[in-house]
Amino acid sequence: MLEENSKAPEFELDGSDGRKHTLSEFKGKYLILYFYPKDDTPGCTTEAKGFNSDIKKIRDMGAEVVGISKDDIKSHGKFCSKYGLSFLLLSDPDSKTIKAYGAYGDRGIFGVGTLRNTYIIGKDGRIAKAYTKVKPNGHSAEVIDFLSNVSK
């Protein structure tokens, strides 16, 4: 896990919009970078739908949401279409970025893989807040609460 105030690792990953994306393109706004195990599974769907229903409020606070998993772009596309997700999902098939952010490890009965971690990256490219072992239900509300306190 990355410590708060540490520099967020750069990445270059394919997005659900068909383009490559880097961390630096989000500079100047808050970035909610959330890592999740797998598209269209119960917990991951709950988390994604939560962010999606709060996306306007999050964007109005000067932030953007981006999800990262090992799933490929085709899977991300189906997931976005099925649930009408209006934010970017990035594909990290070799888990390089997932590991760089410390979001890879023992998932108990599910084996080793992507952990459900979220990092709020500040406008300066540093980790403003780190959430580990995220509970999907209500997580977007936690993020909004944090953003409302830092944006005052």
C-alpha cells in the first residue's frame, strides 16, 4: 500500500474509451483511482454503480473517477455498457500498475490478486488519501466526504 503524501506512480494504460491514459493527464484535479478485482462481479458492480450514481457530485468537486483492473478492454466495454458507467476504466493485464500501487496481494479464499484499494490523488500528484480493504457499499460516499473536507 502506498503511504499518504507519497508520490503517485505514473502509468500508461489502455482505457475503456479506446485511448491510452496516463496519470499526468489528471494533474490539477483530484483523481479517485480505485482498484478492483473483476468486471461484473457482485462487489465490483456495487462499487462501480456507487461511483456512477455519484459521478456528477464528484466531478462538481473537481475530481475524476478511474477504475483499474486486470480485465481487458473488451470486458471493460461490456461492463460499462451493461451498467451505463460514465467514467473511465483502465486495463492493466500484467498488473504492473496494480502492483506499483500496492493493490496486489492475498485475497483470502479468493487467492492472490487485485485488492480493493482506492487512492485519492491530489492536484499535486501525491496520495491525499488511501483506502484499503474497501467495502463496496457506500464507498463513494466516503470519498465524497473526504473531498468535501479538502475542497473547503
